Amino acid sequence: MPNFRGLCLGLLSRDIACITHAFCLPNRPYLCLATNTNNARRTSANPTNNESSNEYNPHHQHSLADSTLKQKLRSGRPTVGVVTGFHNDSDHVETIGLLGYDFLWADAEHSSANPSSIANLILAAERRGMPTLVRIGYGYQNIIGHSQKFLVAGAQGIILPQCESAEDAAKIVEAVKFPPLGRRGLAGERWNSWGLGDGGTLGDRVRVANENSVVGVVVESRKGIEALESILTVEDIDFVFVAPTDLSSDMGLPGQIRHPDVVDMVDQAGKTIRAAGVSSGMLALTGDDYIFWRERGFQVMCGVAHTFFTVGAQSLMRTVVEHELSSDGCDPPTV
């Protein structure tokens, strides 16, 4: 009797190979590298995988068992993620993973997301070999308990918004790391496959989790900028993201993220962060943004899913309007 499951997986592998080939274009080497990295991550995270067969293995390990993202952040290499607040849709997350982005930034601050909806995004990301970092909401008195909900859901790390002191940074490290590095609670959960499959003892898995879990903080005010040097003394911070929109608002220049004063403050903050041996992060709403900030040394660059959607929708509507305006006898649509 034919191995139907193996046949299906074989066809799926062929399709993914075609997708990978499509992105390995001469002018898109980063996407080629990133896509292949994600494919390799799926294989390397599963040490029992037999590459010569298409047999299904139910013990695919969680991204926390893989050090790819952690190593990339710590090495200062360009690392590109996507921020999403579309917490009720997982299809776009799988698409982002297939395109080769390094991580998903699931946003629980600027959205109505909760741990249950974020869990669905994490599952979709894991399906495509892409780790998830969750930006929690601001102002929770019990940061450890609040972060735990998203870590239980399967996040590889947590991003703390509005970080303004070393104390803030230390709290989020405590929330993400297990003892002796932190105070995260231990149980059988998604990240450790409930103790099933490969990965060794629970002690082995805790050690790997502490090594590979990611802690990021967001600095988005003048107070945070002034506290950068003390924030950077906290161990186990993997990157500091400078949020230009909130910073511009705090500076009395709301939304003017390319104002010379805002650019100068962001640029100086990036230099301070990198001088401490920590990766610096910045927003990349467009390709021009990416180039602008990469040339200034920023390594962790994040696009925004909502912007991807808006730009695509605007582009089509602009074409519709221009075409209809240029056509004789047609009334242009109302935009």
C-alpha cells in the first residue's frame, strides 16, 4: 500500500523548494539566504530527521531549541522581522515565514491581542520555521506573570516597550529566564514539547531555553535615551530597539521621524547601544528606510504587516484612478 503521508510530504517539499528557488534571485541575496536559513532551521531543530526519506516526525522541536536567531542577534548581523497586530489572521504569518524573514514581532501593545490569539500566530510561525517575539503591553505591575502567558503560548522571547531604566530591563530578563538567571516558572509547556520527543531531560531543556531565549527592550522617550547607558549594563539584553514615532512625539515633533533632531537622537542612541556590544533596532517601513538606517549601523530592522497591506492597497487604487482618469468617457471612481 502506498505511503500516502510520505507522498504528500514529498509534494509539499517540492513546492517549498520551488518557492525557495523563486527567491534566490541575483538581486535578492538576503531573501535567498534568509529563506534557506529558515528551511535549515526546520531541519536542524529536528535531530531525528532522516533527510533521505519523507517519513513524518511528530517531534519537531520548538524554535527555542534552535540558536539561529540568538546567534544572529548577538553577532550583530542584519536581522529582519515583521511587526504584526493582525492577531486574528494566521495566514499572513505563514506567508512572512515563507518569505524568509528572521522573526515575527507579535504585537500585544498596539493591538487588542491576548495570549490566546497570539498563540495562534506563534503556531503559524513555528509551522514555517520562524520564531516569534512578543511585545507585551506597557504598565503591567506584574511583568513576570504577564510575560509568562505569552511564553507559555510559545514565544521565543519578549520585547518590553517604554523601557526607561535599568530596573525595567532587569525585570523583563527575570521574566524570560529560568533560575538562576531569572524567575520564570517551570512546567511542561509548548516550548519544551511537554517533555516529549528529543531534547533531553527537563534540566537540559531549561539550559537550552536560557541560552536561546531572546530579550529585547524598546526605548521610545527622552528619559529612556538618557538612561541608555544604565540599561545597557543589564546582562542578557539581546537588542535595544529605538522607536522613532513615540520618540518624535515625546520631542514635540509627533510623526516627524525624519526630522533632523529626531534622526540625530536616534543615530546617537544607536551608536551608544552598539558601543556596548548590543544590537540596535529600528523601524523600516519602506526599502528606503531600511537602507537609510542600515547605513547608520542599525542591525535589527522591522517592517510592519499593516504597512505592507496599506502600501499594496494604495498602489492598486492609485493605478485604478490614474487609468480611469486617462480613459475617455469614464468617470473616475471616488477615492
